Amino acid sequence: MTDGAQDMGGVKGFGPVKPEPNEPVFHGEWERRAFALTLAMGKPGGWNIDMSRSARENRPNDEYLSMSYYQIWLAGLETLMKERNLVSDDEIEAQHSLHPPKSLPVLSSDDVVKTLHRGGPTERTPRAPAQFKAGDRVRMKTINPPTHTRLPRYVRGHIGIVERVIGCHVFPDSNAIGKGEDPQWLYTVVFDGRELWGAEAETGTTVSVDAWEPYMEKAR
């Protein structure tokens, strides 16, 4: 996704991350319902996890920053449903159905627990050998795609060391826009904090990023 508020990791000016002690899974009943609706609508909607992530990220910066976590989930769900003609603007405004229902598969109550724990595997059979190996110096490409990507903005253009080869996995950049899984090799790449943030970085800081092969090139 084009650089925006959804990719604020490592960006200055937002202050430190402050974990909430003993944070509950949900802060209110409406959050539980937002999660349940997103899970349930995935079956008739037919979208994949990368499409779902893309829909949540695709918000104007001021809107994204003003929303809570599950408000973003609801906004993403509206986008996914409207794209597939599962809901209309007038129904969202009225907060109830206004048009004849469609005949679609639904998530039954008996399948909820199984769906929650299933978690689709993403590893696929490779079509070519891996280009990199543990110990290789690599540079992250400088990209700013208009669609979904999992390459954090703060590592683009920087050099890291391949720590491990994870395997060949579904490529989210392709999967999110309906162009198929396009499996690509996935690596863990470790960056020195000074490489990312210069002398201001805390001594000894390292950052690990899981990066797909199309994001990388050999460092020269």
C-alpha cells in the first residue's frame, strides 16, 4: 500500500509503544462482535487474509489515525462487503437489510471453533531455488506500491543480513489484489539499528524482518 499511516513502524514522532498491562482480548462487546462479523463474512465473501489486511490499510491517514483497532476492522469489512455487493451504502446507513437477501454459503455455529483454530498454511512448493542463503548481505528494494505490501517502509533501501531461509510462501502483494498466490521465498533478515536510524539508534539494537525475495537484492 502506498506509504501511509498503516506503515508507521520505526517512524519518528509517535512516541514509544506502551503495552497495556494485562490487556484483555476485547475491550468491549462491540469489539468481539466486529471480530465475529469479519470471521463469519469471510466465507460468503471469499476474500483471503491479504485482501482483508489491504482493506483495513486502505484508509486516508487522518481517518486511520483517528480509529481504534477494531474500528479499522469494521471499516475494512465494509469495504470488502461493498466490493462484492454483499451490502450497500443505504443499508450501512440504515444499519439493517433493505434489499432481498442473496443465497450464499454461511459459517455455521458448528464450524466456528474449527475456523478460529484452522489458520491456513501458507507454505508452497518452490518453482526455483532460493536466491539467498543465511549470511548473505542484502539490500531491501526502495518501493512504494499503490497496493498491499508487507515490506516495512523503514527498512527500504537499507542493508541487512539473511539470518534464515523460512521457505517458499504465498506472496501477499499478489494475493491481496486477486492475482494469485505467486509463491516466493521468504527470509528473516536482521538489520543493525544504526543502519536504520544512524547514530541515534540505541547501541546493540537489531531488528528482524521477514521479507519475501522480490523485496530484496544483493548488497554491493
